[in-house]
Amino acid sequence: MKILAYMRWIVVGGVFAVLAVPFFVSNGMFFPFITGKGFLFRGIVEVIFFAWLVLAYADPAYRPKKSLMLYAVLGFAVVVAMADFMSENMMKSIWSNYERMEGLVTILHLAVYTIVAATVLNTEKLWMRFFQASVFASALMAFYGLFQLWGIFDVHQGSTRLDATLGNSAYLAVYMLWNIFFAVFLAVRERGWNLLRYAYTIIAILDVMILYHTATRGTIIGLIGGAFLTAVLVALFGEKKSAVRRYSAGVIIALVVVVGGFFAAKDTQFVRQSPVLERFASISLQDNTTKSRFMIWNMAWQGFKERPVLGWGQESFNFVFNKYYNPEMYAQESWFDRAHNVFLDWLIAGGILGLGGYLTLFGVAIYLMWCSKSHLSVVERSIFTGLLGGYFIHNFFVFDNLISYILFFSFLAYLAMSTKREEHSQTSLRKSVSPDGHVIVLAAVGALLVMYMVNYRPYMANLALIHSIDPGYGLTENLKAFQRVIAYDSFGTPEAREQLMLNVSRVVASPQAPDDLKKQFVDFAKEQMDIQAAEAPRDARYQLFAGNFWRNMGDYQKALGYLQNARELSPKKQAILMEIGSVYLNSGEYDKALEVLKEAYDLAPTYDDARIAYAVGAIYKGDNKLAEEILAPLNEQYGGAIPSELLLQAYVKRNDYQNALKIAEALVAQDPGDVSRHVSLAALYLQVGERVKAVEELKRAIELNPQFKDQGEYYIKEIQAGRNP
């Protein structure tokens, strides 16, 4: 029977090891804060799943029991699977990508993890140890955050918002939210003020401080809302005349005073000088973030109405974003893959059934705590209800991630176990058998096969992808690495093709690269971009990338074909229209260019880039009067000379050197340290006969970059000799 003991320790140890996932950062991988955690979690779950199968085969005590929660989790997974198999991009819905590491694969791992944790951590004592481990782990994470706050460790997002080993302040915030409530729950369970209660209280306070310094508004509001809900429930349902009810009333009053005091003081210097408080004070309907959220949510709603039952499948928000794109989003990120609202995300991913399945998890959790024969006290139920309330509020403003999923499904597993304690104890009396060698071998082989198919190939592809974009390996090794990534044929292939496209220009521009190597790079990139565009014919992003790539390669007809596809998929996205306009300009079709660039401008006249592109189209057509009318607001803003490389190129192309000279001078004034701008200005001075000024600009370029000295002095000698170099 020792083998059963070993299997049990593997499973229990694996469940506890999941708590280490938030700390894992794979610096040698693409998306180091995401991919390493994803692969580690999947690997742990696969190991404990096959070890659990051996346990369940040999001992009935470890087989799943009838549980409303487990039914809800499995039902949710089934609905998600149905939606993903009907997705616009089924493979992406199933496997996700390196940036998210979610998809159906992760949902299935979470479902398996929940079942295993609920059946093997089958005592209250084990779950208390689990919560303790999570809380003490959060203390370590909090100390990492403190070191970031004190400037000892870098903040990875490049701001003052703490992110610890999670790489994203919102991810750290929700991690702290869960553990704050876990710590309070554990503190309440202790009798009297012993060492552990003090420890839990201190950790809860520390976690609150770290959560505050993430400046994640939705999660902080969630914490306040969750605490308020907990206090209200205790005040309503706690024992009469108990001290706890009085304390809860005090918490309610304190929260009301704090929130009210903030609104009263939100315009004071104290609030405005605090990076965190200022983020709250700046919330308004006119705030760019708020406006963008409403626009994205409206796009999501339009997408839901189109496919209301099972939605579009996971990782498919991009199709909705492209189709229903709001041109006023020009100031935001170019591409969104989430609605930044978990409930809308599930409406898109799984339709009304998917969202219903997700909300059922919350509903069943509340039911098991309050309506079933729960062993939890009123205070404990209130704490966990407040936790779910806070998490619910958080989900209105942020999207889920692996770490929040792990904590959420761990909590669901605890509820599944805690409502079936009597049945567990009765089942444990049944006789167990020792598994024979065949069962163990089959489990081991199964684990290895699944780990190879699910983890090994995308993991190796990820490592190769890092090598492919690292200049330190040299261009020859970069190309071989790109070829290896593609050969692994994993869900990392689209990312590799995108990076390949971005790196081709670097290779072509490299003076050290042999011509045959450049040709190999270009030919491989051409092949892969066509394959990617063919594999994702409904994805406007890849159609645009392919069009941009072929424009850079000089094949304007092929570029136009891809770009027109992108335009059909996302008719109101200015970036696509402007790229089409660029192709027309390059091919000399100025009338068509002006027409499409005007369309891009008309979608959102306040978009300066579209305004400049429209003016460029007018300049190429030779209509300077129209260009001046278009640029009038910007000319007024910049004092008559707009620092734009596009305008400079357009005026030079039309041999309008006087206007080009004004633009070049403005560009130098904007960035005096840019050597290339001084050289360009020198060339224009030379073009209009200002030879002395041309020499002066070249001398400034030499001062800024001594490596330019030989070339710069050669130009100067030629100019002084009366020749144009």
C-alpha cells in the first residue's frame, strides 16, 4: 500500500505546489511573466491528475462524489468546449497564445484541478493548511512589492504601480484581494489573540497596502465593496448582542466615512499629489480610459447580439473588435483581445450559455455557503461572500488571468469538499486495493504523452522564438531558430510569423548580412506570411500585417489584396485605410489614395495622424491648397511647421523644398539629438543652395555622433568644393 501513499503525497504536494506558480518568472521565455506560469501550472495538473487516477482506481475514497459544485464546474467546461469548437479560429480558442496562456486547454486543466483538489484534500485540516500556505505565500509576494516600492527592485511595467513577480499590477491586485480575505478568514477562526491571529492580521494589512500601491481601481473598489458586504451580512445575521455585530457596524461606518471623505477631498492638493488617489480622483465620463471602456463594452454587446447563444469562442474578441470597431478608439491600443470586463468577455467567448455557466459558479458557491448544511459560521460565510462580491466587482473592470483562476477554482474545490464531509468519511471506510504495475505504468505513460503534446512542443517553440529575435545569436542562428519554431507546429507559430515579419527589415538593412542570407530571410518570411494570412482569413490583424509586409517588399498588388480583405473585416479601422492609401501612393495612384485617406480622416476628424495622412495624399496629388486647409489646425498648433516625417517625404517627393525645409527644421527642433534629422536638414539646405547652413548641420551631426565623422567630413569637403555629394 506504500504506492498509494506515494501517489497521495504526489497529489497533495502538487495541489500545494500550485501556490508557487505566481512566483515563477521564466526570464528566458517569450512573455516571461505569463508563459512560464502557464506551462508550470499545466505540468503540475497533468502530474497530479494521473497520480490521482491511480488513487481513484485503488481507493474509492478518492473518487469524485456527487457535488453540485463539481457539476457546475464540469458544466461550465462543457459549454466552453462547445463554444470553442464552433469558434472562428478553433485552434486559437483551444490553445490560446503565449500572451494569455488560456483557452480551452487551461479551462480543462482548471476543471481537472478542481476535481482532484476537492477529492484528495478531503479534510478541513488540509484545506486550512492550504489557505495558510496561500496567505504566507502572499506575505512573500508583498515583501517583493515592498522592495519595488522602496526602489530596490524594478517595477516591470515601468511605472510606480507595483506588479511583483506577476508582471501586471492588475494581476497582483486580484492576487492580494483573494489572500486578504483568506487571511481574515483564518484570523477569525483562531480562538483569542494568539501568535497566528496576529500573523494573519499583519499579513492582511500588508496585503492591503500592496493592493493599494498597485493603483488598480477596480480591485480596490472590489476590496471596499467586499468588506462592506461582509460587514452588512454580519450585522444582519450575526448573533444578537454579540461583539462581532458591533464591530461590523463600526466597519460599515468607517468605510462610509473613508469613501465620503475621499469624495469631499478629491480636489485637494493631498489627493492630487498621490499617484494612487489621483487615479481615483480622475475618474469621470470624460476620462480617456472610461470612454474607451464604454466603447469597447458597446463593441462587445454588438458582438453578443450577433452570436448570442454560444458566442464566438475563447480568444475571439478580436473578431468582434475588428468588425464593430469604433473609430474614436484611435488614441487607444491598436488591437484589443479582451473587453476588459469578465462578464462581457464570457458573453463573447461563450454567449449566454457561457456567461450563465460562469455565473452559476458564483451562484452555487453562495448556495453552498448559505442554503446548504454548511459547517461555516455566519461570520465565515460573510467573509467568503464578501470575497466573492469583491472579486465580482473586480471582474467588471479587468479580465481574468491564470492566477485569479487558480485562486477562484481552489475556493470552489474547498466548497465542494466542505459540503460533503460526511460522505467522504463514509466512503473512506470502504476497502482499498493495491494497484498493479500495469495501472501505474499506464498512468506514467499517459502523463508523459499529455505533457509532451500539451507542453513540450510549445515550450520548446517558445525558447526557440527567443533565440530567433535575439541579435546576439547572429542572423544565421536567428533564421534557424525561426525555422525551428515553425517546425514545432505549436500554438506559438502565429507569434513566430509575426516576429519574423518585424525582423525582416532589420536583416535587410544590416550591412553585415550577406545577400544570400538576406534572400533566405525574405523568402522564408514571404512564405510564412502567406501561410498565416491563409490560416487566419477572418482575422483583420493578420491580413493587415500581410499587406504591410508585401508593401515593404514592393509587391503593391499583392499587398492591396490582403489590405482589401482587412478592410472588409474591419471597415472603420483607420490604420487599414491609411495602409491602403500608402500602397496607392507608392504605386502612383494618387486619386485613389486621396479618396481612401479622406475616408480615414472623415471617420474621426480629431485624429491627427489621419489628418496628416489625408494632407499627404493631397500633396502627392499636387493639391497644396487642400493640404493647407486640412493642416490649418495643426499649423496653428505648431506655429506654421508641423514636425512630421510623412509630410517631409511628401514635400520632397513633389520637389517642394521650401515647405520641406520648414518641416525638417521643425523636426530638428523637436529632437535636437537625432543625428539623422540634422543630416536630412543639411541635404535640404544643400538642395535650396544654403551650402553654409548645410555644412553647419553636418558639423552638428558629427558632434552628436563621432562615428559619423569620416562620412560627415567627406560630405563637408565635397560641399565646400562646390559639389553635391
